Amino acid sequence: MQAKLMMGLLGILATGMTLAKPLVVCTEASPDGFDVVQYNSLTNTNAAADPIFNRLLEFDPASGKLLPSLAQSWQVSSDNRQYTFKLRRNVAFQRTDYFSPSRPLNADDVLFSFQRMLDSNHPWYGTAVSGYPHAKSFQLDKLISEIRKLDDYTVQFTLSEPNATFLPLLSMGFASIYSAQYAAQLEAAGAQKDLNSKPIGTGPFALKSYQKDAVIRYDAHPAYWAGKPKADKLIYAITPDPVVRVQKVKAGECDLALGPKPQELIAAKNDPKLKVLSTPMFGTGFVAINTSHPPLDKVAVRQALNLAFDRNTYLARVFEGTATAALGVYPPTTWSYLPPKQNGRNVTKARQLLKQAGLPNGFSTTIWVRPNGSTLNPNPKAGAELLQADLAQIGVKAEIKTIEWGELIKRAKAGEHDLLFMGWSGDNGDPDNFLTPQFACASVESGLNFARYCDKALDGAIQAGRATADQAKRSQYYQQAQRQIAEQALWIPLAHPLAAVISSPKVNGYVVNPFGRQSWASVHVR
């Protein structure tokens, strides 16, 4: 055996071939699973949608355009209700020790991937324990009236009404394409739940193994339709502490550290052993105010909380100059952005508003935070303590509750929180990517609307914005929505951070994505 191994190595050397180094990435947290349609967090998207799967289309942040992916071309009818996609041929699904595909991707896979989410009578519909939060929030079951297979490589979607966001939605992680053949194998074995732990996709890397809170291992997909990845293996080293993530890069244990803390970014810029890559993030950190919990259901109370908050101190302490102040829902570079009217911090006025709401002595509430930091909330403990102290100045007694990330998301989607430190990152640069998930009535049901606010006028403005392709008209509707969100004080907006990574200088080919997505196929370590 040893002789054969030695001969193999000698053969590699003789032909000038070299074994590609594994790409080791220090990540923030464990995913909830790999059936990405069930989840809405970036952690799950990065662990499943980005390496394992592809979508019909992909969004290129550099050009701001949608690009072909599994669909090599598409046509839109004159009434903007029918979308016909020509699928790429000879796209191979991943081959693992638990699945051997006998055919390439075809229209059946696209039908399965969408009908499973949209048709309550589909045999796979009830297998998603967490439901389909994105599909529900965007009301795709109502929007998509029919999906037809025209031939093995042509799929046609018919919409119930025109929707300007439909194509961009297809680039999001939840729109990943699954193998219908693999699903049939699991169904025949009564093992549908395995889809969440043993995924199969067409993406650049196949899942090899997963140890919760420790490591995820992927192998390169050698038959990947876009060309074999530059790294033979991808490893996610799950490291919740952001300081430790950077230390591991310096020690050579990781090649990249995701979600570094602001102070780590500042220090790394002067360290020759490290490289900082960053771009403004299409995301917003915020505190969601649960409008279904009294007295937070009163607009005067929510306005008082906003006026009590010292945003400048928060930015200085938590982000140390690496983020800009969030005054509204999404970053000011987004088209349709409406600068909100700001009066700044005003503790006196905040107290007056509480008195007006019948709460001259304040009230008691809770602040929910995760234990470990993220890009949108790098220091949860410090942020919560600052908010707690600010609210105390107006008589509001806030108890801080630190809850593990998976549990926090689950309970927040059920509406159990009062004040919730949260963040949202859009996937495709479209304003609706913030407005629908966070403020539409359907998103209250799906759990993504953390303010738990459903209003006919606001919902109508968001829906009207989606229904027209005219960007000027869409902007008018979205500005109407932004005015109402600001007036109702549904959030305490916090910050627009940088999307940043700290890497070893030996890493080549990595590009920071403003949406927090990860593309590993062209990344390698020299």
C-alpha cells in the first residue's frame, strides 16, 4: 500500500502536477442545516446555497446585473407575466457516497425545487420543519400561478401579475435548484429529512462532513459546469469568537476570517501577515421593536425609544469608525432612498412622548441579543448595554437577554421578543429585498417581519412598487413606504457596516461581496 502511495506521489511530481492546498475559512456560527429553503440567515446561505447549490440566475454586484447561471438565457413576454428559461445542458449534480446521479440537470429539477415550496399538496411541502420563510414572505405561492416544463431544457413561469422583482428573486439562496432524482431516492427510502443533512446540488463544492460547532468539510465538485474549483477542498472552521478567527489566520490555521470585529480590521491594516478586503455592505443593523407587545404597540412609545438612543456613542463604541450611521431602512446608495427627517437625540422630548402615551414613569421591557458578534452586530453585549443605559434615562427599565443564535431566530420569528438586535442584508441591490421581508404583512406570518407590523397602506405601497417595471414609479411607492416606516418608528436604525474579510496574503481570487455572499470556486492559496 505504501509503495503504491509513493509511486502515485512520484507520478504527480514527474508530471509537474501539484496538489492544491485546501481553503480553510474561519466562520462565525454553525448553520441550522443545509436545506437552504427552510432558513433565512446568512449563516445558512453561506454554508449551503453558496458552495453547494446554483440558481437559475446570479446577481453580479460589480455590474449590478443578473447573469446566466443554470439558465443560459431567458425571455419575458410583452405583458411581463411569462418568463421562459432555457437551461444549460450537461450540468452535473454532485456525486457522493450517498447519491450517484444518472442524468444531468433538467427541467424536472427546476419544477421540483419550486413546486415543493409553493404547492401545499406537493409530497415534499410538509417536510420543511421550518417552513419556507422567503417564499412565504414574497408570497410566491400567489405570484407564480403556473410552472410548466416545455421540454427537458425549457421551463416557463407564469405570474398572476407583473412583478419587477421576480428575476432578482431567482438569484437568492432560497431559489437554489435541487435534484429531483435525489429527492425521489430519499422519498422512496422514507428519509426526506436527510435532505437537510446530506444535500446534493450542482455547485462548486459537495458536502463531505459536518460537525456542529466545529467544522464543515467540502470536496471540490470535479464536474462543476463552470470549471473545477481552484481548491480541492473547502473547510469551514466554525469559530464564534472574532478575535480568535483573526488569530487563526495569523497562525496559519485559517486562510480567511469572516466577520472580523472593527478593532481587528483596524489592527490588521498595519500587520504584514494579514490582508484586509472590504466594501460597503448592502445591509443595515437595527433594533426591531415588536409592535404586537404593549406598550410598544403605541407609536409615541416607539418614537420615544428612538429619541432616547445615542447613535453616535453606539457607532464609536461598537464600530470604531468602520460603519456609517443608519437613519433609515437601507443604505443611502440604494435607489429610491429617502433621507428621513432627523431631530437627533432628545431625551426631554422622549420623556414627553412617554407621558403623552400614559407612561410618565416609564415601563419595563427586554432587549434580546445573540452571544457572539456578527458583521451587522459586532459587539452584542456592548450594544445592548448602551441601549439599556439610554432607555434608563427616560425611565424604561430594559432587561438584557442573551440567547443562542439558533434559538433567538426561532423565538424571534415567533414574535416572542420585545426589542431585538438584528441585521438584514439584501441579496440583489433591489430596495424590495429589504421592504418585503421586513415590513410586508405576509412576512409577519413567515416570521421575518421582526417589527410584527402589518398595515394596509404600507403593504399596498410595497406591493405597488413590485408591480411596475418603471423605476421612477417604483421609487415613489418605496419612498411612501419609507416615510411610513420612519413615522411609525418600527426600528431603531443602527449602522451600515463594511463587508470585510481578513485573509492571509497567500490567498488569491477572493472578492468581497456587498451582500455577504461567498464565492469560493476561483479562490486558492498559493
